[in-house]
Amino acid sequence: MKILLLEDDVILQEIIEEFLLEKGYTVECYYDGEKALNAIGTYSFDMLLLDVNVPTIDGFEILAYLREIGNTTPTIYITSLAGVADLKKGFEIGADDYLRKPFELEELHARIEHIVRLYRLQEEIEFDGLKFIPKLHQVWVGDKIIEMRQKEAQVLEYFVRNAGKIISCDEMIENVWNDENVPTHATIRTYIKNLRKMFEKDYFDNIKGEGYRFNIV
């Protein structure tokens, strides 16, 4: 499980990072809000740990923007802001949890595990001998891991759960994008093209004039 940690206290960042690595997580650390936001837009993360008072862009602004564009990555605030107004603001923006400093590291771990269970981040779907973990954006092919972006994983999950059914671009947009910025049919075709490149076998049948069918037979 890959976690982004945004914390500008150098010592605390190192302590949290070391602790999470020992627990088996993959951790990427940032001191600066703008750099953290750029990383979130470039790479896939399974959870965000955000301090609020950090340089350039604060943690509240980061999460507000992410929720606005439809990024639903589970997020825990770890902050020294202890006021009820700040706590309320964090949850209104879309945080999944709010942990006040100072805190015990084991408490942080317990909260992470709770969110993992709540969102079933480690749920596995098997198809054609492969192991697909949608929330981690990973497909295991034996010992090899195929990493993908969040939206690619969501597109693949919809196809896998509807294997054998012809799915139009409009149906994909309605069920995967919901109220987010609506993509074009060309964008959908690009996602499918990218997914095809990830596997040795082509699972996507192009049904002319109708859409695509995920074929695992």
C-alpha cells in the first residue's frame, strides 16, 4: 500500500516514515504542498497523510482541490490545529479522519488500518489467473505487478465486474465518471488502449458501433 506523507517537520516526517516502512507500507514524503499536489497528480497513492500548515499550498487547499476534481483517495489530516472549527473544516472538505498532534504512532497505524477495512482497499478480484486489487490500482501476474493510474483501475474494474457484456462509452462515462468532468469517447478509447498495452493478452473485444466487451474466456 502506497502512502503520501506531507509533513514539513523534518524530524517528525522521518519518525513517521520509518514507522510506516516497518509496518510494510510504501511511503513517499514531501515537505511542500505544491510538490505533494504535483506528485498526487502524477502518481497513484492509496492514502494521503496531510499536515495543514505547510509551505506553498496548505493541506486544506490540497484536499479541497482533489475532492473538487473527483479524487477520492482516503485522507487523514495529521496536524497541530486543535480547534473544533479546524476539525469541522477538515471533515467538511472531505477528510476521512483527523489526528491531532502529538499522537502515538500506533494510533496512526490503527486509524490507517480502520480506513483500509472501511474502504476494502485490499479487496481482490481474480480473472484469467490474474489477481486484481482495484483500490491499490494493481494487477498481479504471478510475481510481477502491473501498476496503473486510479482512473485506469476504475475502468478496468467496471469491465471485469461486467465481463461478457457489451459496454458503450456512454455507459462507461455514466458509471465510472459520475458527476466528474465528462470525458469524450476518444478519451475512453485512450484508456482502453492503455489497458490493452498492460497485458500480453487482449481482453477487450471491439464491437463496432456498440462498444467494448471484456472477454476472459
